[in-house]
Amino acid sequence: MCEAQLKAALRHEGSTRLHATLFRKSDELLARIDAHSPASRHEVDEMLDFFARRRVDGAIGASEAFDRVAELLALRDTLPGANAPTFRLRPLGEELPETRDMEDLARFVTRSSARLAAIGHDARYLAVSGPTAEFHNTTPGKMLGKHVIEVIGCGHQQTRERQRLALAMAGRPQDYTSELGGHAHRVRIRRVESVGGLAYATLWSAVDLPDGKACA
């Protein structure tokens, strides 16, 4: 989420002070992730996915990535298979927030009991709720960084979804019904802005429709 704000700030040629602040925040968050001690095999798997993505993106060197992955793999079999949730899921309100800072948005998405996701300018997932990941038969960690194409597939639906994401990012909220997994859903997409008014993500949500045919 912090990197999404930084990319948006660089794209709009914001102040160098803002860039420096976001760079420092990004380094701080990465250091916290690197220093985290996983409490379950599930957390190890999430961290392995994270370091793999960082290596592919060129954010960390090969030797650094190898050493951290080796440590995690050695630790994995010594941990229990699951870990009790460290936060409480909360239901999603009717109105989605339009302006949230990066940490607020990350918490809002990951702690939601609704199907919710934050998606960046490049149509990649920045944060995903548990129910959203479960709907796609995966985990939130495995969805992070993926492009929407990798999750919903190619074809006409994917093209329309990308158009709607672009329109929402441009300030035109999207409300529509769609067919997902053979069921009708109401989908909403809203632009998310930083406290400084910079649009850096869209907030996507879906709720089941009890009856009726979807009209995408």
C-alpha cells in the first residue's frame, strides 16, 4: 500500500519531501516484515510468497532472498499448522470510505468479514480480505501482487473489469451486478485517496444477490 502511494506520488510529480517520507515508510515496513517471527506454517508460507515476489520485482538481491527463504524453510516444520487470528473480523458497512491513508486502508480490508480488495493503478492486488481469497480458493498472501487477469481470467469479463477499475480510479464510482462463480453479485468499486488527496488505489467489494440474474 505504501509503495502504491509512492508510485502515485512519483506519477504526479509530487513534492520531494512526500517522496522521501514514503520511501522511509516503505523501508520501515519492509524491515518489520523481515524481522517478523512467524507463529505458524501458514505465516511461513505467506512470508515465502512475499520474499519470492520481492525477488522477482528486483527489490532484494538473490543471496539475501536465498538466506531468508532458507531460514523460513528450516523453521516451517517446527511450527503448528495454523495460528489463531490476531484480529477480529468486522462486517462491512453500507458506505465504503473514499479517503483513507495506507495503513487505515490495509486494516480495513484485511480485517473485513466481507469480500473486499484494494487494487492499485496497475490492476494488481494491494490488500485482500479473507473471504475474497476464500472465494478464489486461495489465501490473501497468495493474491497480493497478482494482476486481476491472474485471478478472474482472460476474456470479455476481464476486459470489462479492467475498464471499470480504470473508470473508478478516474473518479467515476462503479456499481453493477455480475456473474462470479455461477452466482449473481453486486459489485462496487470506489477510488481511494491519501489524506493529501492523491488517488492511489481502488476499493472493490462484492456481496451476494439472493435472487435475480446478473447483468454485467
